[in-house]
Amino acid sequence: MVLSRIQLWREFVYPKTKALEIAKVSGEHVVATTAPEPVAAPTPAELESEPLIVIEPSGTEETVAEVHPEPAPPEPAPAEPVQTAQVLPKTATPFPLFALTGLLAAGAAGTLRVIRRSRS
């Protein structure tokens, strides 16, 4: 199995001997590699093609596909026509209109006050 085809975002891949130790202590399966530990750092291409196995707590080896099966593709939802509303609901409030009325009234009062002071 190719590493890029499996979803291992939650699991680490250990060497076979270390995976056996971890599986026995934790009581859960651990993903391991069958290849021996490399002396030099592997390239990404080598990591993607490296064969993987799963070590069970009992020490048995299984394939990754048996323990982590690939999820079935979701069934596409039937395309339903989208219905649009003929008349939009009235969601606005009259408060901006009240604010504008108050602002106009304050402006008119200020104008009348200036006119009255200039005449006296």
C-alpha cells in the first residue's frame, strides 16, 4: 500500500521492532514499516512508496487495508431545483428613518436659533 493513499494524519509510522513494543504497552494497533531503519534520511518519494503493515497488541502483523479500510465515496445528493422567493421578507427596521428625522429636526432647530439671534 502506498503511504500517500492512506490517511495517516493521526498516526505515526514506526520501525517494526519499536511498533511491537508500543502495541504491547498501549494495547492498540500501531502502523509500522517492513523496511529496516535507514541510515540516511529517506527522500519523500521513498517514503511514499514504502510498504506499511500494522502490528496488533498480540504481535500479529496485518495489512493497513484490513485495519484502516478506505472510506466509501459519498453518494452524490440528487440535484433539486433551487426555489427562490418571489417576494423578499421585510427584515429592515424604521430606526434609520427615525434617526434621519431627528437629525433634520435638530438641524432645523439650529437654523431657527441662528436666524432668531441674528434678528435681535
